[in-house]
Amino acid sequence: MGKQFPVLGGTPFLGPPAPEQIELGLSDSRAARFFAWIHYQSVGRLAGILDYVLIVCASILAGAGYHTFILRGDVPNLLPYIAAGNIVAGLYILGVASQGNYSPSTLVSARRQLRSIIFFWSLAFLSLSLFLFLAKSGPDFSRGTIILFGILGLVFLLVSHVGIASSLNVALARATLAGDRAITIGERETVGGLSPTSLLQKAGAREIRRYLLPPQAGPDDAAGLRLIDEAVQFARAHSVDCVLLALQWSDERLRDLICDRLQVLPIRVLLLPDRHLESILARAPQLGREFTIEIQRPPLSQGELASKRVLDMIVGSGLLIALAPLLAAVAILIRLETLGPVIFRQRRRGFNGQEFTIFKFRSMGVLEDGEVIPQARRNDPRVTRVGRVLRATSIDELPQLLNVLSGHMSLVGPRPHAAAHDDGYSKLIAKYAFRQHVKPGLTGWAQVNGFRGETSRLEQMERRVDHDLWYIKNWSFWLDLRILVLTCVEVLRRRNAY
């Protein structure tokens, strides 16, 4: 019996049958543990690295072996052979990659790789030979060394790619390769034929939950809308990497409805091929098996997220160390004025709507974190004497450097609001939830443009949201640096700080 996939808002259904088992020399547990560390989409990069290592090794072995075993001499200086191997490896890999032959859909077929390997190896090897001839290379690169390098390199590549194809097919059949955590939303007739292997091949994803839309799902179908909303909540709660849509491509109305409700998620949404397109792909193998349409992408790429995180860690840790004496002095002043904790903690919603606890210096005589939290206003009686200075200078926000270093916040981003305020504003402002497509910030584009502090009128919050969304859409590393500099100026101006 197939695996049961639970469906929120509906009844469980039987998933696809277990994939065909292929016998391996290794035990299932050892093979599964090995392949579980490899992401399907990274297979091509790993194959390229292996090719590079094998070509350089072939060059070294050719030089050392020819001089040692054939010429009966000493082991030569290996640096020229390492350099030659690097040149040939670079040319070979560039050629193979230019034709898309490092894609997993190509690597699974040893036969499809054979022609590519022979052609690009010959091209790279002949390029090296021509260079050595024109450069009138010395005795290090004799004809015997070059011929041995050509034979060894080709054998190494052919054997390794046969092994890659065999291992990859086994891993796909057993669905042991790692993939993006995904949920699937679709119609029964489209979803029914999806197996773990096909999802890995089509989208590089591993399904953790599946949602079946009811028949005739549409804008007026309450059950279908509730199912999509439950899928959104599940994606947020379980750190889902992408959403897969298994729909008939001709049903534009349903697709637009689902995509509209999925916009609140800062993750990829991929449209899988339907039955009609599958039949076309079967007759056109050159298109490969990895054929999906990305209809929504995260606002920041992995590289952009990495650069933003590096900035947070370097600047955040530097500020925390430099301001340590100030932070200690503020803590003492707070304890001397009033009883109670120095640090105020409150629930906020961050990236993808996930709750975290924010840290601030306590500037009020109350610790509010409930369903109703009044915003601070001018001459607010809850604010202490020390608190007024802290709030006017924004020193009360400095403990959030700990939130930045822990990864819940960034130095720059939309300011996080109390959970109670998020619930209210999300019902009043249509695109309010889009603020959570990036991590919240210690400062932000809205704050340096005057939208800081109290938002007593809905129009003020709408303007703040507009600035936050502009920042997300136009993010760059240099924009973050600009906002950090402008924040220092804004603190000195003390606009709306009370």
C-alpha cells in the first residue's frame, strides 16, 4: 500500500506507489545516509568538481608515471603538470557546462554523456597540445607524457560518469537524495501521478505534505479557499522552501486564485507540467525532465541573503562590543529608577510571519505583551524619566543587536510590530503581510524617511508599509549601507521620537 499523505481540511488519500527498488552493493541504510547529504540540484556542481580533480590527477599521474616507470628516472617537478591539468580541466568543464550537460537530467544517462565527454575532452586536450607545441615546451611534456595524459584523463572521466549515472539512478529510484522541502497543491487527476522520484526530477523537491483541491474549486468555494489558507499556515510553521502547483495549465482562473493567496509567502512557487505537457516532454527528451515554471520567487536570492547576513554579523558584533560600556550604564540607570527587569521582551512577527521575542531596554513602567497593546504617544504617562531619554535617542533599541546576531532580525529591514498590531493592520492594509518577505530590521527605509514612532492614523501606517515594500523591491547591499548612515542622521534629528 502506498504512503498516506495527510490533507488539512480534507481526508487522507493514498499517495503514489513505492518506487521500484534497485539492489546496491551497499546496504540500504548506508546508501540512504550517504545520499541524504546530497541535494538533487547540487549533483551537477559535485560532478564538475569531481571532473576537475580527476583531470588534474590524470595530468600528475601521467607526468610522474612516465618519468618514473618508463624513463626510469626520478620523480619530476610536478608543478608544470598541475598547471597543465588546471588548464585542461577549466576548458573541459566550461565546454560541458555550456551545453547544460551537468544538469541532473543529463547525468542520469551515461549514454547521453558519452558523446559530450569524448568531444569536449578531445577539444580541451588538443588545445593543450597546440599550446605546448607553439610554446616549444621542454622535456617535461614529451609526446609520451601527453599521450598518457590524454588516455588517463578520458578513462577517468568515462568511468566516473558511468558511476555517477548508476548511483544517481539508484538514488532517484529510492528517493534518498535531499531536496527542497515542499508542499504540493493540486487537483486529484494531476497530483495522482506524482511520485517522490518525479518531484525530485521536475523540481528538485521533497514533498512533506500534499493538499487536494475539491472539485470545482474557485473564488466562491469556501472549502477550497480554506484549504489554500491552511497550506499557507503549514508552510510558515514548518519552514517550507517551495510550493508546487499541480494544476491543468488551461485553468487560468484557478491558478491565478491560488497564486494570489500564496503571495504572502516569501518562497518559490513552481508550476509543474500537466498531463498534456508531459506527453510533449516525453517526445522531446532534449528538454530534459526538469521542466517547471517559476511563477513566484523570493525577494532576495541566496547570494543576496548571504551578503546581507555577513553585513549583519560584522557590523552587529562590532557595535555590540563598542557600545558595551554604554549598555552597561543604561542597565544601571534603569535599575536605579524603577523596580523590574532591565530588558523588555515582547512577541513580534518576523520573516514569513514567524514569531520571535524582541529585546529592548525597558522604557516604561509596564510590560505589555497581550492581545491589546496601546502604541506609545506624546507625553505618555507609561514612559519613565530614563525611558524618555532612551526613546528620544533610540538607545532603547540597542539590545536588538542580540536579535540581529541570533538571526531573527537584520540591521536593516521593515520594523517589526507587536503581534497584536500585526493582526489588526493585516486586515486593514491589503499588502501588509508582504513586509514579512524579509527579516525585520533594527532600522529601515521607512524610519529614515520620517515614518518612525506612533502611527495614530491608518494613512501613516499605509505610508510606512509603502516604504517597506519599496525597500524590499529595490534592495541592494549599498542601499543597506545608505540606510545605516541615514539612521545616524535621523537619530540626531529626533523626529517622532517619544
